[in-house]
Amino acid sequence: MTASTLTRAERREEKRNGPDYVGAVKTFGWSSRGFSLAANFIVLGYFTLYATDTLGLSASLVGTLLLVSKVFDGFSDLLAGYVVDSTRTRWGRARPYEWAILGVWLCNWLLFSVPDLGTVGQAIWIFVTYSFVNSVFSTLCYANQTLYMARAFNSRGAYAKLNAAQGVIITVGAMILSIALPTALAWAGKDPGRWSNLMLIIAIPMVIIGLGRFFFVKEIYETEATDVKIRWSDIKTVLGDNRWIWMLAGLALLVNIPASTGAAGYYFRYIVGDLGALSIVLFVAILALPAVLFVPRMMRRFTLSRLIMMGQVLAMVGAAIATLAGDNVAMLAVGALVGGVGVLPVSFMVGVLILDAATYNEWRGNRRLESTLSSIHGFATKIGQGVALAGAGLFLGAFGYDGTADTQSDSALFAIHALYTWIPGVVALGVLILMSFYKLDDMLPRIHADLKARGSESVAQEPLVPEAATADAVVTISDELDEDDEDDKR
């Protein structure tokens, strides 16, 4: 029976039974934890502003504290990947770690409730609570992400659709919070009590929302034999054999630099002269959201790495517009809109790239180790955030920024302007260059065909990649096989 002879009800049922189908309940359930973590990321973006302007700590001290915490955080990611990959429970392997969202928001509230303990005491409080937010609880949430997706859904098409829909849901929710938060922070001003109360008001609903994935999405597929214990030698083999995950780690490090400097709060408080005006710019940036829905369809014409490269060109254009805007809110909004469209592929489709790297592991005869690969990506993410936080603090301090002052010197304003406009443009160029060397998605058609021929249970569908990639795949696969031959000879 052809598709044209099927009734609407039959076509709907056929679609629901297809491997690429993702229902509304699972889509919203899956996105709920992601939104909660996105909200945590947004809130943490204002921590340096809170620490310098409300607590009166130096920007250099704050940046150094957060950098040390991030380095520690990055190494904890690698351990968390091993823990998740080794987990076996009645609820699944990745799903139990969803409860870490409770710890994320409890420690987040404590982080913004620093008591008057003197400079040393406050520094210790900040390091401990910030480390628990990121190094323990957020790390567990991120470490389980890729394995959870692979065990809850069963095709690359489903992964792409889920990430696109999740991107819209998370970004809409995050934008609502982003728009409302500057106005709320303007109300809080430099009052520490108001900051603490505001964060508690945010934390309570975010915990409730963040547990949605645990209750609505179950693990129903096996990605590899569950009775085979993960060994450190398996991890060592994968780390030495998979060049692509290291490129994705470099990607994560770069893209998290402009997103983690906290420059927007400083820029709108001291250059625009109105922190609340940031809400207007973020509201306009929402218009970029519909573009993410076209990413899965565009993945049938372009490889994901090429879509990311195309997006980085837009990100550079957006940064250039912001550079020329000065305190012009309308131009800043246009720059944010253009740049927002540009970062959509790398922001919401990186999970697909990590799963591709796991499939590459399997093709090479190694363990898939989804959570370990995700943790390597998470490690690089934390290092990028740490570099951004420390670099921003040291940069502002070097140019004479004083958080206790109502106005800043010309040199401090120059530093703020550079962090908000020039740095994102330079980083986008770096991502563009890096991804020009990424060829794994060109190789996927042949990899999936080989795994299907082997009878691999983890490959349910042909890859969602453009047909034009197949020719490139043959050349790249040949290079890989030639390297294998050379290894054997050595």
C-alpha cells in the first residue's frame, strides 16, 4: 500500500510507529531538565556582577576563584562519565542522575546568598558553593545526557528532531527568563538580601520543572551489552583512537567563551546606561528561534559541521553590528538577532555530533562510551567557561574596573566594550576554522552501512546526512583504513 492510498489516520499511525517519531509528552519531558539547566546558566552569568558590585570583591579575585573552580570542575566531568557509563539500576543507567538538579538549585541559591564573612571567608564560600553547582551536580546532569538520549530514542532522525524541538522549548523559556531577569536585577540593585530572595524565587520552580525528564522519559533501548563492565583501559583506548571527540572538545571550549564572560550585564549597566534595556535586546533575539526548526531539514542538504560553519559567519556579522552600535539599543538588538541565528546549530545539535562520535567508536571496534564522550565535551565546556570568567575578571581589573563605583573610567569602558563585541567575533572565526577540518559527518553513510552489515543493534536507521556526503565519505574512510594498515605494520 502506497502512502497516497493510506487514510489520514493510517498515515498518522504509521508515523507514530516510525523510529523517528518523538511524541509531545516525551519532547516536553525531555526538554524540561534542559530548560532548568539553561536557567541555571543564565543566572550564573550574572554572578560576577553580583560578586563585584554587590559584595565589593575585585574582578581579578572573582575571576581567579571561578577559573580554579572550573579547572577542578572539568576533571570531575571525566570521572562522572565513567560513573554514569558504569551505572546499572532498576531505573536505568543514566536516568537516576536527573535528581542532581535538586543540588544544582540549592547550591545556586547559596552561591547568591554569601554572608558577611570578610574577603577570605566570602572567597571560600564562593569557591565551595560554585564548585558544588558545577563540579558535582551540573556535571552529573550533563554526563548522563548523551547516554540517556541513546537509550530513550532509537534513530539519528529522532535525535535531530528532538534537539530541534528542545532547542525551541528551552530557548523560549530561557528567553522569557532572560528578558525578565535584567528588570528584576535592576530592582535588586546592589542589595544582597534582594539578590538572595530573587534567586530563591527562581530556584523553587526550576527544581520542579527540572525533574520532568525523570518522570516522563524512560530508558527503553540497549546501546550495548549491559553485563560487560566498563574498564579504564576501554576509556584509554577510545581517547587515543577517536580524534573527532577532541575536535568537539575544542569546539565546546571556544563557543563557551563569549557566552560566559558576563559582559552583557556590564555593557548595559555602564555603556548603555540601563541594565533593564538588556531585556529589549533579548526579546528581539527571540525572533531567531524559528530558524532552529529548519536545522533537521537542512541536515539533509548539508552536513552538520557545514551548518555550524555557516552559522559562525552570521555570528561574526552579528558581532560586527554590535561593535558599531555603541549605546544604540536598536542596533544592538539587530546584532543579537543575527548572531542568535548563527549560534543555533552549534547550540542545539552538538548532542548529535557526540552520538556520531560514539558510533565512530563502535565502528572502530571499541566501546561506545556515550557518557565518557559527553564528559570530555563537558570538560572542555567547563574549561572554556573558566577561561572566560577568569579572563574577563583579569581583563577588567587590568583596565581599572571598580565594581563599587557608579561610573567607570574610559579604560574600563573600553574593556567592557571589547568583551561584549570583539571577543565573540574572534571566537566565531576560530570555530569556523576548526570545523573546516571536521570530516566525521562526511564518513557517516559508510560507517552506518558497515555497522548495519555487522548486525549492530545500536544502529537502527540510516544516518540523517546529505547524499552528497557519500563521495567524501569514501575518500575519508579510505584514509582511516590506510591509517589502520600503517598501525598494523608498525
